[in-house]
Amino acid sequence: MWTVGNPGRDPFGAEVRPIAKPTHLVKKLAECGAWGVNLHDNDLVPFGASASERDRIVADFKAALEDCGMVVPMATTNLFSHPIFKDGAFTANDPEVRAFALQKTMDAIDLGVELGAKIYVFWGGREGTEADACRDPRSAIARMRDSIDYLCEYVKDQRYDLVFALEAKPNEPRGDMYFPTTGHMLHFISTLANETMVGVNPEVAHENMSGLSFVHAVAQAMEAGKLFHIDLNAQKIGRYDQDLRFGSEDVKQAFLLVRLLEGTLGGERYEGPRHFDSHAYRTEDEEGVWEFARGSMRTYKILAARARAFDADPEVRGLLAAKGNGAVAELARGYTRDKAARLRKLQPDVAALGSRGLGYEKLDQLMMEHILGVRT
Amino acid sequence: MWTVGNPGRDPFGAEVRPIAKPTHLVKKLAECGAWGVNLHDNDLVPFGASASERDRIVADFKAALEDCGMVVPMATTNLFSHPIFKDGAFTANDPEVRAFALQKTMDAIDLGVELGAKIYVFWGGREGTEADACRDPRSAIARMRDSIDYLCEYVKDQRYDLVFALEAKPNEPRGDMYFPTTGHMLHFISTLANETMVGVNPEVAHENMSGLSFVHAVAQAMEAGKLFHIDLNAQKIGRYDQDLRFGSEDVKQAFLLVRLLEGTLGGERYEGPRHFDSHAYRTEDEEGVWEFARGSMRTYKILAARARAFDADPEVRGLLAAKGNGAVAELARGYTRDKAARLRKLQPDVAALGSRGLGYEKLDQLMMEHILGVRT
Amino acid sequence: MWTVGNPGRDPFGAEVRPIAKPTHLVKKLAECGAWGVNLHDNDLVPFGASASERDRIVADFKAALEDCGMVVPMATTNLFSHPIFKDGAFTANDPEVRAFALQKTMDAIDLGVELGAKIYVFWGGREGTEADACRDPRSAIARMRDSIDYLCEYVKDQRYDLVFALEAKPNEPRGDMYFPTTGHMLHFISTLANETMVGVNPEVAHENMSGLSFVHAVAQAMEAGKLFHIDLNAQKIGRYDQDLRFGSEDVKQAFLLVRLLEGTLGGERYEGPRHFDSHAYRTEDEEGVWEFARGSMRTYKILAARARAFDADPEVRGLLAAKGNGAVAELARGYTRDKAARLRKLQPDVAALGSRGLGYEKLDQLMMEHILGVRT
Amino acid sequence: MWTVGNPGRDPFGAEVRPIAKPTHLVKKLAECGAWGVNLHDNDLVPFGASASERDRIVADFKAALEDCGMVVPMATTNLFSHPIFKDGAFTANDPEVRAFALQKTMDAIDLGVELGAKIYVFWGGREGTEADACRDPRSAIARMRDSIDYLCEYVKDQRYDLVFALEAKPNEPRGDMYFPTTGHMLHFISTLANETMVGVNPEVAHENMSGLSFVHAVAQAMEAGKLFHIDLNAQKIGRYDQDLRFGSEDVKQAFLLVRLLEGTLGGERYEGPRHFDSHAYRTEDEEGVWEFARGSMRTYKILAARARAFDADPEVRGLLAAKGNGAVAELARGYTRDKAARLRKLQPDVAALGSRGLGYEKLDQLMMEHILGVRT
């Protein structure tokens, strides 16, 4: 919704596209081949709508979904646009703001569940600071924990079939946001009372803004069983949040990401939703918006095919084949006093191990040539 | 050792200062008012030294420490300089390299304990990639976990009084390093079998390289009881690892950090070592190195005094005074069905809460004026 | 206008402050001690206003200026908000857009001159690309040159007493903007037919976004006689355009800047306007906006006093005193065959020159202590 | 030389490869298909070598070149490794250092010319600061101008057939370097007495470090007739100087660059040398170094073919076809009073121009698909 319904407003300019009706967007998305649509509460129901308005809008929307055979796999709350959240929602200093954020989220969870969502995303768009003296950051962390645990209990109490996915971002719209990376968020989750029902929703652009490896972050989440949802787009390092078309920047990282998600390098495949969370350039009209949506999906598929070919390439397999002494590997894993004693007696040929070449320039060049389509 | 003994070599130029003897450095540090000295194994004992050489060097060094009344609070292993580690130590693909890294670390732990160290730092200078296809990042994470758990067991088995502090860095010397931020490292620790004996050693420069808030990262570690050690220096965002004199860049963040560590904003004070991990400009001779060491400590003390004055300033206290309804705060914490029902009936004045000003420009300007010394 | 009238809208949220009338802002600015007010055409006269509306608004505004004894030293055109400029104004592919941009600018120049402006600023907010294949960047450069030269001729033809100041920005709202730094802009100016009437308007935030030294950029402009105007604010490196209160980030660079502008280090003082181009945090109400305006000016004055004290400090003067052989300096400047022959015979003591310490750690620490107010 | 002879030393680790003899490198480069080799003076002749040593080394090297049919298109001076240059060469405060830098450069120019070089590159690796108070940046600029003009006069006086190409870098090894981008350098050149014989040598990595568009910088240099030489490699934004294999990062920018240099988008083709200035990963042995050299050249050729195909694609040509009114274009270029009067009477349909879509998502996606090799 946020993605294809985005009217192209930015800090320096007005809307360039009319705001489309949600039911229209559902139809168009279905035509593009999408199977689902995600939404913020206020993408559908305007802030402050009455109960009857809300019910009418929701009914129309459900009908449109049914017509198109679409589902709502994920829902979320907008806790960042309204001025009441200008200094945070769950971490705000004023308890009235925190209480209102909980209210709004419980309502939005009810709405999401009504629409069939199984995953609930939290992006704390205003949870941060510019004037850092305004609060002890440890209080902000504690308040966030209180709030997420509160909402976990609510979901359990309602017997909803719903998990949470938390989304990190380093900055923008706040100067510095709490839990700025997927790593910080994963750690935060490990401190929750209801840790098992909470995972992460990493976003390419958010991790790239800080110049960190998105692939490593996703791998860390997968390794911990915490990748519940993923937001695919593109972004240059060290810039405003660009939310570009997936694959349109840093195609090498995009390839490595698809390879990881699709499981072609071995290891488990990611089975959750692949969500394209981005928006078309402000130069586009509605036709351009759909070009953009189709382009995102098309590039994903091309890269998936390339990843399969790369991992099946005998030259690549040769370079990646496990070398090394299995007995030594055993000594270096699972400490016992005896293993340690034996390990300390090993006398590896340090000079030979140091001067040996690893063939990574060749490997990386092979990968580039697969990406460029000259080896398929 | 790394700090004051640094000879000023860089990728584009040769040494500018002679390499000083460790015993000389200990004496000079004592004169500067330092109470302790930290070291890498190879700062003291050269790579490949024989057992007898090692013993002689260590004996001399212990004598120098005793003469000066200095201690070695922290020790660490150099797992990054020798070519054998060029593709990682604990995460290397070759089990022989991983085994050698464990060997070297167990030796270095023995040395550290012999010198009296209570904290053992791990900085995995080569644990990362440029050619990311070379290994599944999930394997790297698993191998790191195996290694740290192995070494935890070794320490327990030896009944050493020693804890581990893991240090994150986003890149340099590798293109992308695993566990690139303190957040990622905190999460990794939460997955260890021996989680309680492992914390973090955040470094100003390493977090700043990615443009993340160092203060927030340290706060997250403190809130989780995981700040075991800290490396103080300075760094501009988005640059090579500069390791500048503490307080010489981003003095506002330095102030906020000192305020957090000293506990003047309330909350717990950090009681562990404050380690200045940086090196003098390459333009300096030995005298300049000691100016640099003294400057780091001096700025820390000035900022600590400023933090006390800021948090005692009645105008600041007025701006920071907790506002807000305690009963509402209670409803928003510790879910019960009844609390949630009552919370959902609250009708906060959303418009009023949104249009109210929070006084943060004034607060931040007051802070700047304390830093600039015009309100003391 | 843009600065104090900013209602706090951003890409993720709605306005938090009412939009004030220009005449009100003029009064308030005068109370704060400002001597002038700068404006975009559409800050005063709405886009698409009729001629009679325009005349009425301008008359009211001139009366307000006169009442308060304020002037309009600088004016500019908004060539970025309206969708017609979504792919650039002077560099747009469509000549109708370029023609409209010239029209609008000529009208705005007339307005600026009517209000008494002596400097006309150009910030090409949309002159850039995301999809770089859309035009040859060399065409964009040539079109920009055609447009600026056209407008120079217009000013000369009208016998206006007006110079142009061009403002660079690396990105946002476009992915990459043409002439992304003050350096690129200075070079562009050197290629104009009317080079002498065109200078630069560097902005702290815009240069900092790329992590470049703002002080060096301003120095390069001053050395070339091209610093016509300056925009003072604050910004962290590698982030969205923050437009923070002057001096609230990187106070060391702010100090060095004020020192350069005020001429305390020797060299010429900058005599043009010091313009605070920033906006208050979105957490503020109107009172906070004025705190922010006063804070900017106050910090500038504090730093100016500190710069004077630093440059008068005998210890600093000692460290900075020119060392070195004047006769050698003469040989190395102003080539003649004879000088070169004599220069090549010199035999400097290379080892001694290399091992000598330069005292820069001490110098920088002294500077920090002046900034922190412990040496005044 | 710097490229293929690099032994893999970095700030955190020792050499991993033996240092090869220059004559060996020449032979290997010839085998890879290179036509020329560039060098620093001290890549060939060690610092401080006697005149007879120098002559012997040069004679051997010339013989090796002749044997292999290789040329030396470009030469340069190392003004950054030796401690004497630790605070700059041409901008150093001490005139003796400046004089020595001129000496060394005149010798190196003589050597370069003897080897047949037609282009002389200047990279001022130490021309910058960490402690910015150490000198007025305007003096640094003036000293650099004096030096380059001096050397221009020397070349003219010797009647050498040689031009200069200046290379910018934002930081590393210095905290901030003067003339940090190609834009700043182009402006500096415009202020030289001998402007016509001086151009730029932009390097992918150096511009990318600041996150600026390398393609726009190269275009600005080409448009001004100042692209004399180019250094091709790859780099992630906001990191230490990586000097990666050309095309191995940001393949989209690499494509756009090759397209610009090869002239397939129209406009002039760049006819000067394409120099691969990078070094192999530290994980490689000598075989890996040659893989890396071959990979750079191979990727360049693949992208050149893709650029031709993209610019010949009818769908692309359709999207890029010049639209717009030629008569209007004429009015907007080349000011006359009459043209301006007529231009001001135009009444473009602002709303229609604003709501029109530009098709850039489609264009960019087509470009990605050409890069990925699915449209060839």
C-alpha cells in the first residue's frame, strides 16, 4: 500500500500523483502477479475515523481482496505520522502518548487479524532523538520492552495466531533511532519475556544507509531462527531513505541476498514473505508505478536463476569445496580437557598456510560474470 | 601498548617513530597518571618467540610493572597481523587455521592471567569478507560461537578469574566484518552457552565509522549488564579507522558518553576500566605521543565535570522533570486483561498532545553552553 | 523564512506547527536581533498568485520590513516544490520546463530587487537524477551554463545591482545532484561567460552530508574571491538533510569555520551575510522555534570570542610561528631556470626533517580546551 | 606497478606476497594483454639510490619494456611514503620540505620522460590535515598553486612533451585532504597560470568514498576538456580506500562510466588511457593477482558491449528520444532582450507538465536488464 500508493511527496516537494483508493490498488497488484498486500492501519482507515466509517471501509476492502484472490499476510500500525508521536510512541516521555500508542496498536492488531494477517510488523518511526539529553537511553529501551511484552500478552490473551516482526532503522526521520540495526534489534528481542513470538523484519535500505552488510544481517537473523519477514528495496550508502526498486542499486549484494534467501548455497531456504517495500521515483505517473512494481519482481526472479546457475557451476563448486582436515576440525569444536591438550600439540605449517592463495579474486569474478549473464 | 607504542605506519607510509620497548612504555604511562596498561600478546612477546625468550620477556615486564605500581587489567590476542589469519581466525574456512587461533588464544589467556588480567578482549580483525561468496555467513557465525564457547570452557576448566569482552567493527581491514556493531555482538552473546561470562568492549571509533550513535549502543550494553570494558577514542563518520585522541571529534557525543558512564544523569555508573585506545597523529614524535595521552585523560575529566554541572543545573532539571500521569503509566505497563480494557477507554487529547512544544531546542542549547563552558 | 517559518513536515509526518504569516515572522526576527530576512519567491507569494494579489502581498511585506527596520539581503526562487520541476528546472529534458524556470526566476529576481536584495541565490533542488541514463550529464552541465549566463545577461540588461550565489548539494531530494559540492560549483562558475558576477553560497549541512571538510571548501571559495553568501547550520555526516541549529553538531568544525570567517587566524575576514538556514526540531512549538533562532546566533558569538582568544594565546602563537628558511621558500616559488638549478642543489637533512615532531596533538588539544572554555 | 606489485600489507597486517621485481611485472603484464605500465618513481628506483644505481635500474627496465613491446604512458612521484612528507609535500609548512618535494618531482619528471611518459600524475597523498589549526587552508591552496605552476614552467623550459593530471582524494591517509574531489581539483586548475597543460585524473574509489557520483564528476571533466587520465577500480561508499577490482562493486555505476567513456550514448569518446589502479585482495597469492588483473579488463569489455547494446536498443531509444519544442529551446538559450520578452509571454500548461510521467523506472529497469544480460 505504502509502496504502490505513494504519491511522491518529499520534504522539498508536493505530491505528483493522485492518491489511489485502496480497493483500486488491490486490483492492480493482483494483475501484476502479487499474491498479497501489506498495510498500515491508516493506509486503509484514516486517522480519527468513526467506528461505522471504519467498518464500511474494511468491508469494501475485504470484498476487493476476495474478488482478486489476494491476502493480507502482514499488517502494521502507523506510529509516526501524527504530531502526537513527534517524540516517539512507545518510548515517549509522556505516559499518555505511550498509552495512546498501545491503544492504537491493539486496534490495528484487531484490524490486521480481521484481514487475515499472520505477521505484525513494528517500525518505530519516531523512537529516537535529536536532542539526546531529553531522556536516558536506557529508559527508552526499558519502555520499548514493556510495550512489546504488553502487546505480546494481548495477542496471547486474544488467542490470535500472530507473530511480531521488528524493523530497525538507523535514522530518518529522527536524528538517531533506538535499535538502529537488525543486530541491535535481535539483541533487544533476546531480552523479551515473550522472545519466541518475536522476530525481525530487516529492510535492505535501512541496513544499507549505515553501510553495513545486509546479507550478513539477514544471515544472523536466519541462523537464530528470527527472520519472520523481509523488506526488499534498494538504497545507496549514507543517504536519505531512498526506497528504490529492488535490484536497482548494488546488484551484487542483491544477488547474494537472493542466493541466501533461496537457499542455493546450501543451508535453509527462507520460507516467509518477500515484501517489496519501496516507492517509484517522483518522476513517474501511475503507469511508471506499475513498471516499478513489475521490475522489482522481475529482477528478483532473474537473480534467483543466476544464483542457481552460480551454485551449480563446477568451477565455483571446485573453488568452494571444503578443504581441510576433519580430525582437526573435531578438536577445535566442543571443548574437553583432552581435546584442548591434543589441539595445543598440533604444529601447523604457519608459513605455508599464510602464503597459500585462496582464489577469491577468481571466485568473485566468476560471480560477477554469472550476474552479468556471460556464463549462463 | 598499541596506543602509545604505535610507530605511525599506515597503508601509504613508513614508520615515523622508533618502536619503544614495552618496559619503557610502562614507565612513561605511569608518569602520565595511568593505573594500568593493556596489551596484545605480540605487543610483548614477538610472534614465534621460543619458550625461554617468552619467559625472560615476561619476567622483565612484570618487574617493570611492579616498579611502577601498574597493573594489566586487560589482555588480548593478535589474531589479525600474521598472513595465516588473512581470511579470518575463528571463522576461517580451514580448520587448521581455526585450531591455530585457539592455540594462540589459550597461550595468550595464560599470559594475560599470569600478568593479572581480569578481562580478556576479542577483536576479530580478520573475521569477515570481501568476496562474500567464499562462505555461508551462517557458518561463520556458528564457527565463532563454537570458538568462544570453547574458550569459555577452557577458562572455567582452568578456574581462571576472567571474563571475555567482544569488540565489534564494521569494516577495515576486511570489506565487511561479521558482527559489525555492538548490537550484533550483543545478540551473538545471547546465543552462547556461556553467555554470563561474556560481555562487550565497544569502541567509539568502530561505532562511529557506521554513523551509529555510540551512546545508544553503550546504553543498550549497560542496560543488559554487558558493558565489561570500553575503548575511548574519536573518529569521523564514514572514514578509515582514525583512532583519534578522545574528545577531539564530536565533543557533544563525547560529553553524552561521559555523562552516561559517570552516571550523572541518574542510573548506574559504569565501574569498569576506561581504556584510551587510539594513536597519535603521524606528525608527532615521542613527546607528541605523550601530549596525546595526557590530552585524552584531561578531556575526559573536563567533560565529567561539565556533565555534573549540567545535570545539577536547575534550568536543565526543570526541562527534564518527569511530567505525566502516573496512573496512566501504570496502565501501560504489565499487561492484564483488565488494565488493557481500561487503557482502551482512555481518551487523550490527541490534538493538544501533538501541538505542545517539548523544549528540546532549549535543552540542547543549554547542553552546548555547558560544554562550551559558558554556564559553569 | 524557510528557517523560522518551517512547520515541521517531513517524509514520514504531517505539520506540527501552524504556518505563520510572513509579516509576523519579520517582526519576531527583528525581536531576536536579526538585521535581515531572506526568502524564496513562494515563501511570500504563493505559486500561481495573480498579479494584483502579488502586489498586495508585497506591499504589506515591505511595510512590515520598514516598521521593523529589517532588510532583505538575499532572495531566491523555489524551483523544486512544484511537480513541473520533478526532473529538474534548468537541466530538465523538456525545453518548456527550462523556459518556465527562466520565466519564474526572472519574476523572482524582479521581486528580490524590489525588496532590496543584493544577492540572488540559486539552489537547484531538482537538478539531478536517480535513473542516470535519462540524459547525458554533459548536456545537463551545458544547460545549466546556458541558463545562468542567460540570467546574468538579464540582470545586466536591467542594470540591477545584483550578484548570484550558487549553492551545491550532493543529494536529496534527488539521488545524485549535479555540481554536488562547492568545489564542483566553483569549477562550473569558472566556465561561465559572466564569471565575475557569480560566486557560491556554501551550506554547512550540504558539504557535511558527504563528509567533506566544510572549512576547506569555504577557504577555497574565499581564496578565489567567490564567497558571496553562506548558510550556517549543522548536520551529521552521511544522513538525510538535517538542517540543525548552528553549532549543535561538530563544534570543532564550527569553531574553525567561525575563526576563518572572522579572520582571527590572519587573512581576510568574510564581510558578507551570515545566514542561518536551518529549522527547529519537529518536537518544538513556536516558542521552541525562537529558542532555536536565538541559540544559533548565541553559539556563533561564543565561538567568535573563543577564536579570538585562541589566536591570541601565546602558547598557540608559539606553535604556529612560521619556522623555516626564507631563502629556500624564495627558491621554491616563481620558477626561473636559475632558481630551479639552485633548488636542485640543496641537500636537506631528510632524516632529521622526517623524525622531527610537529606538536599538532598539543595544538589540537589547546584548541579543544579553548572551545571547552577552560583557557579563557 | 603499485597495482600488480602490491604485497598486501595493510594497517593491521604484514605482507602476504613477496615483492616482485619491476622487470618481472612488466613481462607478466604484457602476457595479460596490457599495452602499458605506469609507475611511481620509487616503484622503480628506491628512495635514496645513488645516481649509478638509478641508471643501472633504469637501463634494465627499459630493456624489459622493449622486449615486451610495452610503453610507460604515465609516471608519477611518491610524495607520501617517506616521513619527511608526513605533513604534506607542496603544502608543508616548512619550505625545506616543499623544496625537497620540487627536487624529487623534477627528478621523477626527468625519469618519466626518459621512459616515454606523456602524462604526469600528481596525487598529493599527504596534502591535508588532522589538526586543522596548523595552517590557514588558504595558504595550502596558494602553496599548491605555486608548486604546480613552478613545475609547469619547468616542463615548458625543458620542452618536454608532457601534461599534468591531478588526482583528488577526500581523506586517508590524512583526516581531510585539500581538493577532496574532482570538482575541487577542476576549480583549482582553473586558477593556474598554466591551466591548459593541466587536467585531472579521477579515480573511481576516491570519488565513491564520499558517496558522490563518479560518472557526473568524469562528465564534468570531459565537458571541460580536462579528462587527461582515469583510474579504474571499485569501492564501497564511506569506507577506507579499498582499491577493489574494477566492476566488482556498483556495477550500475561501472556500466554508466564505461558508456560515457566509450561514447555510446553520443557525445565524445574518451581517447586517453584507461588505467586499472587497484590491488588484489590480501587473501591472494601471485596467481590471484593475475586473475584480478585479467578480471578488471574482462569486466570492462563486457560492460562496453552491454553499453553498445543498450544504446542501440529501440525501446531505449524511444524512451530517450528528444521531446520538446525546438522554438522554445531557442528562446531559452542565448539571452537577448527580445528573446526574454517573448519567453516571458509563454504560457506552458504547468499542470500537464507536472502530472506527466517520464518513464524513468522503465528506462532504469531496461538498463538493469541489459547489465544482467537478459536483453542481449
